[in-house]
Amino acid sequence: QVSSENVAAVIAGLKDLYARKLKPLERLYKFNVFSSPAMTDSDFEAKPMVTLLGQYSTGKTTFISHILGRSYPGAHIGPEPTTDRFVAVMGGSVDKTVPGNTVSVHANTPFGGLKRFGTAFLSKFECAQMSHPLLNDVTFIDTPGVLSDTERSYDFLGVTEWFAAKSDMIFLLFDPHKLDISDELKRVIESLRGNDDKIRVLLNKVDGIDAQQLMRVYGALMWSLGKVVNTPEVMRVYIGSFYDNPQKIILSKDLFDLEKKDLLRELSELPKRSCDRRISEFVKRAHAAKVHAYLIGHLKQQMPILWGKADAQESLVVNLEDEFVKVQSLYHLPKGDLPNIDTFRRVLAVHNIDSFHRLRPSMIQSVDDMLTHDIPKLLSNYAVA
């Protein structure tokens, strides 16, 4: 196990590398506008984050309350859609709730990037603080139940993607009596792509069903997920009833206990793996920023020098798929490293391509040196590799 001193040294080293080598590249090519805001100290130092997603009444809020042994401040539980906001459940000396607008500007929390979603979202976001040993090491994110054909005043999928990228683990909760995957839940699951290793499935509320019913429910759930989650790995599925007063348990109680024990073990190991996760996310971000610079530099190069710039920009935006293919071929990039083309096009359409900077190979080389030399050296110095 890596010592806390070594972890702190590695985090400090990553912050220094980010400020000197990666952040200048991001700033020059507006990576923060197209993809993710610039990282702050709180992003590097944040506690591991666990996000819960699922349709309404699958037991997300109840799961958190059950794990913590009591309800968090401001929690509402019921069979109808009760949680209409994103709630960050964090450790604190006293029980209280803090509005989203306040949390987003607090320097000691990793939620500053949420300001990009505007006040419509921040009014639907809050922090619930309570004293609990587990919350000293882990932050839980409770989310609104996914509903079909629901008009929201903010970018729900964008917010979900943001939390997924920041999370160390993502739980998808399902009720055995409501296994249908709605269109919005399908879009939510699709937005999690790129975070497949973080996803865990939780089949909740299985008290009251027998082994034969469980077999059919499990098969139906895997069939439904198989049409949405395009990954060759089989996702880890936890089975149980994570609330305080379940109905009569027909299945083996030993099964429930073993599943709960495995789940709690995985949660307890998150802080140990947080350093590895920070390094992995940092490297992933560096690769994404490089690809973004290649794309912006390529688009800039296609713009005419004197006239016809408006027509050229319109053509580039319309034929963005072809430009992506050219960049991928020119720089030998894996297809999976390219950003979401619809999101990229939407942001590109409101920017003047001619105002972008041409590609600077020296900055790309600096990031490559960071990835191939600086980070491995940092890890070897503190026995983290």
C-alpha cells in the first residue's frame, strides 16, 4: 500500500506538470470550452466520488442512507419521484445542506466546473454534509430519477457526463419489477461511454422474489443492458435489498450478506486506489487535450487566408466527420480517442475557426515528454508505479 506521504508527493507532482505543460496547451486551443474546464487544486485533491444513477424509485437515496446507517440532511424517500436534484453527500462536522451556487464557488470542493451548466442547474444541486467515518474518504452523488419524456431546465446528460468523468465508481440501480430501459435512461447509459471500468450494476429490492424469478430477472436485465452497453466485458452485478426493513427474504440470506460484504469491500478500497485513478484520469485528459489540439490545428489550416472564410467555416462544420477521419489518419489516432462529434460540432458552430491557433508541434512535444518521461519518473521516485 502506498503511503499517504508518497500519494501527496505524486499529487503535488501532477499539479506541477499540469500547470507547466498541459494547461498551456489546453488554454491555447480552448479545450476548456469544448471539453472540460481547467483543473484546480481541488480536482487533484478531491476524495473518491461514487455516483448513483437509475430510474425513479430504484432506491438510490435509500441505498446511501442504508450504507451510512441514517438519512443524510435533506433526503426524501418515497415510491414516487422524490429526489429532483443532484445531491453531493460529503463529510462535515455538523449536519447541514449547502445550496449549489455556494458549493460551486467554494475552493475546497471539486464542483467548480458545474458553473458551466448555469443557474438553472445549480438551483437543482446541493451539498449535504454530515459526520460519518465513511464520508471522510468517499463522497456520494445522489441523482434525480430518470424519467421518460421529461423536459428539464438544464442539460441533464451533460451534467451526468461531468459527474461520470469525475467519479471513481458509478452504480446503475435497477428494480426487478421495472426492468424496462427508457429512452432517457438509454441516453444516460450511452453518455457513460469511456467510463466502462467504473460502472457497477446494482439489482436492488430483490427481497420477496424466489430463485427462479431472480434467474429470469437477471437474464432479462443482462439482455436489456446488452443492447445499450457495447462492451466485451461482463459488468459486475450486485444483488440485494439495500434498505433497512426489507420484506421477507425468500432467497438465501447468505447471498445477500456476501453481496453486501463484497460491495462494501469495493467501496472501502476506493481511497487506496484513488491515487491510481487520479493518474489514470490525468493521462486520459492529456491524450484528449492532444487530440483536441490536432483537430483545432487542422481546422485552422483549412481556412482560406483572404476571403471566403464564412463559406469555408460552414463547410467544415457540415462535413466535420470527414475532417475527423483526415485527422485520425494524419496523426495515426485510435478512433476511440476522438471526441463526441455532435458535441464538438455544436460548440464549433458558435466559434470563429479563423480565430483559432495553428498547431504548435513544440507544445505537443512537451506533453509527449510529460507522458513518456516525467510521469513515469514521478511514479518511480515514490514507488507508485
